[in-house]
Amino acid sequence: MSQFLQPTILLLREGTDTSQGRAQIVSNINAVQAVADVVKSTLGPRGMDKMIQTGPKVTISNDGATILNLLEVVHPAARVLVDIAKSQDDEVGDGTTSTTLLAAELLKEAKPFIEEGIHPQIVIQGYRKALELALEKLEGFSINISKDSIESKRDTLIKCAQTALNSKLLANTKQFFSELVVSAVEKLDPNILDRDLIGIKNVTGGNITDSFLVDGVAFKKTFSYAGFEQQPKRFENPKICLLNLELELKSEKENAEIRIEKPEEYQSIVDAEWALIYEKLEIIVKAGAQIVLSKLPIGDLATQYFADRNIFCAGRVAQEDLLRVQKATGGQVQTTVNGLNPETFGTCGLFEEVQVGAERYNLFKNCPQSRTATIVLRGGAEQFIQEAERSLNDAIMIVRRCFKANKIVAGGGAIELEISRFLRHYARSVTGKTQYIVNSFAKALEVIPRTIAENAGLNSIEIMNKLRQKHAQGGEEGRWYGVDINGASGVCDTHQSFVWEPTLVKRNALCSATEAACAILSIDETVKNPKSDQDTKMKPKGQPGRPPMGMRR
Amino acid sequence: MSLAFDDYGRPYIILRDQGQKKRMKGLEAYKSNILAAKAVANTLSSSLGPKGMDKMLVSPDGDVSVTNDGATIVEKMEIQHPTAKLLVELSQSQDAEIGDGTTGVVVLAGKLLEQALTLLDKGIHPLKISDGFDRACDVAIKHLETISEEIDIQANEHEALIQAACTALGSKVVSKRKRELGKIAVTAVLDVADLARRDVNLDLIKIQTKTGGSVEDTRLISGILIDKDMSHPQMPKEVNDARICLLTCPFEPPKPKTKHNINISSAEDYKKLYQQEQQYFVDMVKLVKASGANIALCQWGFDDEANHLLLQNELPAVRWVSGTDVELIAMATGARIIPRFQEITPEKLGKAGCVKEVQFGTSNERMLVIENCQCTKAVTILIRGGSQMIVDEAKRSIHDAICVIRNLIKDNRIVYGGGSAELACAIQVLQYADEVSSVEQYAIRSFADALEGIPCCLADNCGLNPITSVAQAKSRQLKENNPRIGIDCMELGTTDMKEQRIYETLSSKKQQIQLATQVVKMILKIDDVIAPDDY
């Protein structure tokens, strides 16, 4: 066009990067593939972990959402994957890796269509149609457990928790932890199931199976003053006073100043200050409290005062712990002791201070209102416990979901294959391009069993063939065949081998993966503004802790 | 780290600072992790056993420490590598839980990783290896329990406990005096132990060090030792049948916490104020005396005027006693800590048989000993030694010994040391390996080899030929069906560890094998390392 000497029209700031058209979609798809490749090897019971170092901190994780988050993805299209993994994490808590993989696979399947010139919108329509059918089938296939008896339901929950723990570091002790998790969730109020009320405390040292569940609250011994050791450390049915109040000898008002005119008055001022604190302490003692917990510091004077009167106290209790004590014991946090009412005291069956590894823990057990539970995790290394905590978190979320949703499907790739079979069958009955696209959707679903098999070091082609054949037989028989990583044949009925997952996980995974794929397919232009000057100036500061040697020269 | 290219071969920027990140995948990642961890284990391996060598570590400030304790070595090495750090934590968690065997656990983890490396080269999936290790670990633990023996800790004046303490002390710099120190440690622990609950609160054993003298002068004080002396040199050096007043308020006129100032307008007022201040001192001393106390320990200081007054009133006093000491004394003497002079009552005083000042060597340093406390539940071990380095190391060694004794009180099952327990487990694991039909068989067999690495390492450190001595011990174990045959490190002429009386606690051995397996499993599960470029 320039040969016509038309003036160039500058629409955008210099340095702006624009790209558009089909090539743009294809390049976005490639970027998404690259990110999905990173998490691919974490899927399934033989999935591996990633070690990511960010600054001085090292994280070892198997959790898709955690890994993607730590990768610090900046590519705009690839960020979509990070977002769906996060939304899956927030919504369901598990299945983040499979969601990411599914989205990437859907895009990969779409790539040839785009390259051949099929309009992206047609692909999107086809995917949406396929999703609709897939969800319908998913509901149809899932097994309702709401009518089961309580025991068998508990059993189901344990199975689901085990499936979630399968790919994690805890896989060998999944039996132990799944029971722990289910017992913890059962403690919660079944109507709300507030996740925050299950506390997880980490103590390094000991074996992982030394972890235990406290039916109530546990927290680490807080900082204590001299005299603390003389306090009793064990109570049965104590009265627990919860405070948000400082119990220390100190100036009451920050900027107050006292002018003393006569030396005789001196003593009275001193006495007045002591009287203030003693008054507070006396009220607490008179009200009959046996355990005093405060969010704010409890000073040495108060510690000794309580020790003299056989009262246990702990200051600087973390906010969340205090809240959970409140929930568990049925007490109420007071901000003043004036008019302290014994009715606001909580109680529990047993309070004691115990040694856990190198730490001392305060345990509140057998709480009457017990709507909270605490899991104390033990293990060799810091990173080990952190990863264990993340894994347990996944399991807790799954059990919570299962508790509510009451519907399960078999895992190990079985449900994906069954839906895939159905969609392939359905595709033949439609005319037009949609036929291909629904077929691709069906093919993309196979990525889950395939990756599980690949990660386990099995021959994925052979396994896929076996599985397709089993599913193609139709009916109830072959429906739940999935990848078996232990057996010689490589396939088994995963429903019978108790690889169970809540339907909700799959439902959410399918929905968000399809949505993400559609979103990326519908982008045909990216306008990337150049970095503002401020940003470039900031850049050297972007790497804290490095000596600025390389920058001079 | 470039992840993808577009159609024109231009790389995408997908991650922040992509150019400065490095990524290692698959086999490369396993190998680099394993090698880093092995490097740490190799450093420690020469410290294992009774003839193990010490390491000298210089801190960034130039402080030198010489030690044989695994946890201390790896802690002071300030390791940066993330995988190697896992081993540091491994050692520390053994320290926190058991207190002993911190070197052994790291060496075992190193041996396991070495075996894993050869298995990886054979092309075995890392998770199969870790599964195999896990199964082997279970077998080993079960076997440990079957070969363990219950000992009677009471018998023969706690002889078994002393022997176990000696084993723990055997590898340390103080090994020459291990019997004496072992006895001290045993008495100390038994003094504070709650035998009914099988619990020992180690906070009640205070370990105080003082350079000078020799290790033989180390002794146990059935009471508390504080590094303080009487506030006035003319005060009596010894108070018998002491009634102790523990104060957390200074011998000073009380100060209000609120900001205050005193306006004095006339000379009379000033005089009055002075008199009032004097009166405070008199009143304070009077209050203390009135309660019947004959010694006062104060968490804070007091000025010279008060000091003089205390001397005049024949009330010995100690100032600046630290908060933890105050608490310990309170526990031991049954005293109540008194925050205000007005609250002193006779019931709140603590009682002790004797409070006296002791002097060491020719230096003018004195310490205060509180003996025969009313509720004597606190003891102090006073460690002496030629130099700061020696007493520090002796302190760590005694800590190890105390931990061993505590563990025996908790669980009185023992296994025999000298590598015999590991050898017995190795034999058992090897037998089990042949029954496994899958790929794990190789991993299980390697686990046995790794276990044999411990006696090998022991023999090596003692200057014996590792291969021959391990082979001999192994064949004798099998022939005589005697799991107590180990390495004769001390060259006493017998390889039966029961005769040599090398005792180790079952809990420590169990924990070592479990923790090492756990960490190795974790390292084997990492197939991808993403880190800044200079990693």
C-alpha cells in the first residue's frame, strides 16, 4: 500500500505489539500447550512432583494450581490456564491438573481446524454442544449415594479422599489420612461445612503416621513469661475465658502525663496503676475462669497471679485459633472484663498441654459444641509437611463436596472414556462440520487416561486400545473401565477398585476447560502495550537479594 | 528456559524473567538432586561410629566449633542447595524427635540415593523405586521389632541405661570419660523422670558449661546452678536451710508506668522526697525480713544504697537472675514468684537445703548453687573442659546421651549397635526381595544394599577393611542365626554386640530408617526443577 504514498496512520503508541488473525490463534494455542506440558507429568497416581525455587523459598508440589501459580506465567493467553486452575481450586479444590490438561488438549484438537480455515466460532459452537451433551451424560452415569446408609456413605467418602490422595506424597498412607480427613469433615456443621474450621498444624519431626486428629482445637504454646510453668497444665471440664484484652502493668493512656506536686502523692499513683491491673485480674478469677486465653499479650505479673490461683493462661493467641476455640467451646470473646459474665465462658471435655516433637501444644478436646477439628501433621522435612498439607487440603475439599453433592463417578479415566464413547457415537448422527468437532471433543477427553498411563510408564497406545474396546462393548459392563497402574493388564474396573471421585469435580473440570478453550479460540487479536517507562526503571529492583554487580560494567 | 517457539522460530515469553530461569527435567533433574544430596551425606559419613572424625566449622563471624554431631554439622554448613537442604531438615527432625542418630539418618539417606541412582540408570521408573523402598522399609521396621530386646532399666543399678548412654557418647570427643559422663546423664534423667508416666521433661535438666578444669571435673548438682554471685562481697557465702524469696520487682522506689514528672517547689519538699525514697528501701527490706526469708533472689537490679542496706540487715541477695532461672528455681524450691513487695508472705517462700557460692579454679568467677531443694525436680549438669570448643561439644554429647536415656525410659526396647541391626534387617529385606515378582524387587534389593552401607561405613571409619569385615559379619549372622553380630569397631576381639554392650534404642533406629526412606521418596518424586539461573 505504501507505493501509493498514503500517509501512515499511527493508531497505537510506538512499540506496541499487535498480532492478529489465524496465526494469532495458533500461536496462543502453542503457548497454552507449553504451559500444560509443565504440569502434565503430575497427573495420576504415578504423577511426579515439581520443585520450584522462587527467591530463597523452595516449593515441592504435585498440585496443579500451586505449580502454575509459582511459575509466574506472563503470556496473556497462557494465563487463562492459570486462572481456570485457580477457579477449579477455589470451587472444588481438586482436579486442577486435569482441568488444565483438558483445556490444552481441546485447543490442540482445534488447531488443525483453525489451520484449515474453519471459522473459530464454528469450533466454539461445536465444543459447546459437545459439552452440553457430556454434562447430561455425566449426570446420567453418576452413581447416587444419598440413599445409602450412614456407614456406607462414610465408606464412600473415604474412598473419594483416597482417590484425591493417590497422586500425592501421602499415597502410601492414604488409608490413614483419608480416615483422618473424613473424621475431620464429619465434625463440621453439615449445613455449612466451613473449611476454615478445620485447622492444620505442622510440626516437623516424627513419622508421617504420627499425625493425629484433635477433636477440638490445638495450637502451639504461645510466648510465656516466668511463672507459666507453675500453672496447671491439665483440666477436665474447665471454664474457658476468651479475651481480646491486654493484661499487663502498663500506662493506660499512651500520651497521658501525670504531674505530681507533693511527694506524698507519689505512692498513690503507683498504687492506682497496680489497682487497675489487679482489679481486672480479680474479676476474671472471681468469675471462676480456669483457662484464660487472650489475643493480646498477658504479662508476667498476670501470669504469676494466675499461677498462684491455679489458672492456666496464654497470651498472643492467633486470631484464627481464638476464633476456633470460640466455636469449639461455645464461649464468647470479650473485649473488657467489666461485668464479666460466666455465661460467656466456654468449656471443653479436656484441656491439656502436651509435647509434640520439639514443640508444646495446647489441646482442647471433647468440646461440647465441637464444630471444629484440628489435624496435627508430622513429617521429616519442612517441604514434606507443606506438601502434605496441600494434599490434605485437596482431600478435605473433595470430602466436603462429596458430603454435599452425593454423586460419584469412577476415576482413572473411566468416566472420560465413557463420555468420549458416547460423543463419538453421537457425532455420527449429526451432519456438517459439527460432526468433526464433536469427534475432536471426544478425542480430547481421552487425554486423561492416556496421560495417566504415560506417567505410569505404561504403553499408552496399547492401554487406550484395550480401554476403547471395553467401553465399546457398551452397557453396564465396560462402563467403568479405567487405567490400572498396578495390574499386569493395565486396565481394570475402577469402580470396583474404589477409585471414586465426586461428579462435581468432573463437572466443573469439563465446564471450565471448555470455557477456557472457547475463550482462547475466540481471541483473534492481541494488543500488547509497550512497558511504561516507570516499569523499566523498576526492573533492576525486580530481583531482590542479588548484588548489583552485573549492572555496572 | 525457553518453552515454545512460534511459526517463525521466535520464542514466546511465557513466564516472567524467562531468560533468567533454568529448568531441569526428567533424568537430569533426578541426577542433579541425588548428587547434591549425596554430597551432604558424604561429608557426614566420616563422622559415623566410635572412631568417626570431627568436623571443624567456622561461622561467618569467625566462631569456630568442632563437632561430631550430625545435626550440628549440617546446620552450621549453611547449605544453599534446595535438595541438600532437605537432608539438613531430615537431620534436624531426627534431632527434635529422638535427639540421637542424626549422622546415621543422613548417611542412610545418602546410601539409599546412591542405590536409586544406579536403578535409574537401569531405566526403572522412579516411583517404582520409591514404592520398593517403602515396602522394604516396612519389612525392615518389622524385623527390627522382632530382633529388639526389652531391657530392665532398673536392674543392676541402671546398668543398661549407662551402657546405652556410653554407646551414644562413644563416638564423641569425650569418649574417654564415657562411663563417668554416662552415669551423670543417667542419674540426671532419673532424678527428673516421671517413671509412672514414662515421661521426662528435659527442660528440668539444665546443662551449664564452664571452661577450665578437665572433663573429669564435670559433675551433677542435684539442684540449680546459676551463673551469678551475691550482690555484696561481704554477704555470707553459704546459707543453710534457706528460705528463698523470689522477686520480679527491683529494689527501687516503684515507678508508675505512665509518664510522670514531679515538680518540687521547695527545699522541704525535696527533703521529704529523699526521705520517702529512703523509707522505701527500709520498708522493702523489712517486708522481706518479716516474711522469714533469709535470702532474696531478684530478677532485676538494685542500687548500691539498697545493697548496703541488705548487707546491714544480714539479708544475702542476688541480682539480675534471668527469667528462666527464676522459673526453674520456683519449680524446684516450691516458691511463688512475687511481683510486689507488699505481697510477700511466708507461704510464698521457697525452701532449699543450702544455697552457696562456689568458686572455680584460680579465676575470680563464682557461681551460685542451690542444693537440696524442697521439690527437687530440677538438676544441673556442670560441664568442665579445657576450652570453649570442648565444653560445647561435651554439652552436645551429653544432650545426645540424655535423649537416649529418655527414649529408653519411654520405650525400653533396644537393638544392638555396631551395624548389627542394619545387617540383620538387610538380610531380612534381601530374603523378602526374592518373593516379589514385580520391578520393585530390584528396588527392595537395593534397599538391603543401602542398609549394608552403614556397617561398611562404620568399618571404613575404624580403619578396618569394610568389605571383608561386613562379609564376615554377614555370613556369621546367617550361619549362627544371631542378629547381634556387627563390626568390632573398638577391636575388643568379639563381634557379638551383646558382649560388647553396644545398645541403641529401638525408637531411634526405627525413626532413622523411616525418616531416611521418607526423604528419599520425596527426592525421587521430583522430576522437574524450575529455579533461577544461578541454581
